[in-house]
Amino acid sequence: GLVLAVDSALALQRGTDHCLDHSHHRHICIQHGAAWASETWALALLGAMLMWLAARAGRIAWAHLRAQRSVNALRRSADPIPGELGCYLIPLDRPVAFTAGVSEPAVIVSHGAWDRLDTSERQALLAHERAHIAHGDLVLRALLGWTACLSAPLVAGHVLRRWEAAAEKACDLRAAAVVGQPSVVASALMLMARG
């Protein structure tokens, strides 16, 4: 399709492009192929699609803005983990650990998680969350969210879930390499899941 469109554009520039000249094979006519754009139904459909895309993009932008504000608020109320740059403890009994913040990523861990883990499991947890930062997962997730605006909602959700599962596995592997024992990563994951 792209080759035909380029060929048609070049023929149009030379003044030799005309639909009747190409009745014996497939041809994308730039000059005559856009006639649909003058139809009222087409303009209405295009306008509705653009409004739908703008609404989805607006929701995603608003969600990212709220998330960044929440991360900044968590950072201000959290205690830095001693010796661990960019890692913070929040006062929450439920075991929670995540990485957030596209512009300034931070690892957020709850006291409920930190207090349940031993030293090696804590190291595995931090290595896993830092792997998200090292892999650029936060930026990729944001970009995937924006590109999801252009796809069907069910397809976008499926693709995002598959990507997130793959990202989690990659971070587990990196954490296992940092700690040197995959069983420690598995133990930390099990403790977090049970909590």
C-alpha cells in the first residue's frame, strides 16, 4: 500500500496520475481517492473519532498527573530508607512495594512489607523495583498508555497486561541476578503475596 501511495504521489507530481490509466491493476489514487472527505457523514465520523481520542488522551493525561502528585505527596510523608537512594518507607501496615514517578522515579515500600522481610529479601525487593527503573518500565508504561488511545479498548488492555507480566518476570530475573539466589526472590514474592 505504501509503495503504491508513493508511486501515485510521484505520478501526480509529474501530472500523469489518473484513475482511468490504472484500470488493469491495483492503484491508490491520491487525487481522486480523497473524495470521501467532502461527504457530511465522513466529516461527522472523523469528528466523533477525534473527540473520542481526545477524551481518552485527556483521561490518561489526568491519571498521569494525579499519579505524579500522589508520588510527590508520598515522598514528602515517607522516610528515606537509610543507605538506599531514591527508596522510601511509608507508614502502612499492608505489604506494598512499587516504583512510581516518570520524571523522578522512586521506590516506595510500606512498613508492612519491610518489617516482614529479612535482609536478603529486602535486597531482592529493592533490586526488583530498581529493575523497573533501569529497564525504563515507567516511561514505557506511560507510552503504551498513550498509544492505547489509538487502539480498541479490549486490545489495549490485553497488550498492557501481557507487557506488565513480561516486565515483572524480567525484573524478577534481574533481582535474582543481583541477590545471587532465585529462592530469595521467590521467598520475598511469596511473603508479599500472602500479605
